[in-house]
Amino acid sequence: MPFRESIVAFLLLFLIPLSLPGQTRSPAPPRPRVIVIGVNGMEWDVLRPLLLQNKLPNLASVIQRGAYGKLRTVSAPNCPRVYSTISTGTKPDEHGITGFIVGGITANTNMLKEEPIWSILSKNIVTVGMANVPATFPAMPVNGYMITGMLTRGKNCEDGVLCAPKLSEVEGGDATYPLALKTELLREVGDFYIDCEQMPSAIQLKGHESEVINTWLNKVQEIRDQQNRLFDYLLTNHPTEFTWLAQSCEDRTGHWLYPIAPYNAGYNPMIDSVRPNAFPDQYVAFDKVLGTVLKHVDANTYLFVLSDHGIKPLREFEETNPHAHMDHEKTTPVIAKHDFADGDEVPGSFIAMGPDIKHNLRLMGLNASVYDIAPTVLHIYGITQPPQMHGRILDEIFLSSENKTAQR
């Protein structure tokens, strides 16, 4: 039985509350909570100067109270490819989501060949909340809720690739589970964009660079404000034991507004001199979102802030490489990318804090991997890592190898 059907059957059979006359149960000790925040393309080269300038106070506080370092990613990394690897702990050719387009079709959850972490947790009676995570459309049944992210299809976004339908405009599948959550969110939070704004084309920019850039960045901030309200509402009104939230505007901005110097490949003064702080400012804006999330973090909560990959300026010969801008279909004047064949060129970021995690621990080298996230989260809940997962538990971040907080 495919895991999608198996999780539906499980939810129907085992998550229906039962009560027997005259029977009382002693309250179980609270299980740890885990909140994961995915920041697409979060780049240490840009974060570090901002940390030194005290512009990221919330992220700095998490680093000081936890472990941090680089996160090895996969080869030719892109968001759906890596997020699906993080969620399943398996290789792209094993889980089936190898890119934005797979076999001529936009990547979607029906293509997943390996069970994702939200399904495994649901089967182990862990409540799950998901919002804006890439490659989760159409929404899957979970023991909690799911709101889809990047690659969601909708009005003026029929293929779902790098465009942003509103929740009310989603077509071709469900953007929420349960379906009734959509009505609630429209009423309580308001309509919101599922993903970040699509990047403008070279034709749209030519002769209108300042106007287009400023308008685009204003739209990005509007989307971020909407997502911030959404996250706050979900964490307040639908708290779950495992919550995975994600944002993609940082990556989208970095691709064409990375702060490069004139000697870098692709430099265009008409574009790159308009808002040179646009990309770093995205992390300053994210830090405020992180502050919202931290309001919901208590002594029993593990917090992971991670990225699927980093992002770097174009390298030598990239302008003559026909595959240089493949992810963005060569419509946008991209000056930075992450889909290098050697994924070690663009490692992601990993930051974690929690009740049993060491403080101010820097992870050296590339020993932590995107394959390790799911096993480490399962470990916190005392769930055995399934054999198909290639990663390992990041034992070195915990105060004790047994992780006494992590009890089933």
C-alpha cells in the first residue's frame, strides 16, 4: 500500500479518540516540541557580516544558545530536490523529486516514492503542522494540518513553478489539510500568497530597472508580512508537537539582487546599483519573523533553522554555460545560483537549540548533511530511523548521547 493511502487508513483507524466508561488515564509526560524553520538558500557569507553588525539579534540569540554550522547538500541543489531529501532522508533518484520538473510534469507529492517525515511522525501519534514547505502540493493527510508551499498551482500559476497564487486562487489540488482549514485561514488570517513573488524578466526590467526592482521588493515584503501573520496564527491557535515552516523570498531575491562587485560575472550597473542591500535586508526581515516564532518557543521546544543550500555569485564561464540559469528558464538576469554540479560549493545553513542541545557549538567542516535532519528529529521523539534513510543522528549537538529528553 503506498504511504499516502497508508497514512489515510492510519488516521482513520488509530487517531479517533476513544473513551471507556469508568476508565481513567494518568497524564503522560509532555513530549518535546520541535519547530523547524526552512529559509531557502540561506547563505553564511551574507549572514556573518549581519551578525557582526548586530542586525540579526534573534538569530544571534539562537546561535549562542545552540549549535550551528554548514549543512552539506546534494549535487545540483534546488528547492524541491533538497526539501524532499530533507523530509525523506533519501537520495533524489530514490524519493523521486529530482527538480522543479520531473518527466515533463511539475514536481508534486504524488511523485514521492519514499515516506516523508510528516507521515512517519503521524503514524507514531505525533501531531504535525506544516506551512509553506516546498514540494508539498497537493496537501497530504497528516495528524494535524498542512498548508502547501512552493510549486502550488493556481490562477496565473498553472504550472506552479516560481510563481505565487493566493490561497483563494489555488487550483488543481488542495492547498490545505484538512480542507476546512482553508475557510478558517481566509476568515481569520486573510488571503495570502502561497509562495514568494515571481522574478521579473529581462524584458520587464529594461528601461524600468528602479521602478520594477522597488515594486518587486515591496511585494516581497507584503508576502513576508502575510507569512508572518500566518505562522503566528498557526502557532497560537493550532500548536503541534512537530511544526515545519518555510520561506523562499530570501533565495528568490538572492538570485538576481545578490550584492556583487563589478568584476563579478553578470554585473549590470543599471540593476545592481539600485538596491545593493536588497539581499542582506531579506535576512534582517527574516530575523523579525524568527522573533515571532521565538515567542512560541519554551523550555521544552527544539528549534531548527536550516536551509536547503546556500547561494553564490556566478563563477567563471557561467555566462557561456547554456545550463547556467536553468532553474529560472533564462528569463531573469540571474547573477547568483545554487545548482552547481558540486553541491559542496553551496552548503546550506544549520542552527539548532533546545533543552538538550549544547550552547554556542560550531560544527566544523561539512559533517552535518541534509540527510541527517530527519533522523535527528525522529531521535528526539524516540522513533527508530527507518532503514531507507541515509543520514545519521547528529549526536554531537546533544549534551548527552542518550538525549534523555527524547523519550517516546
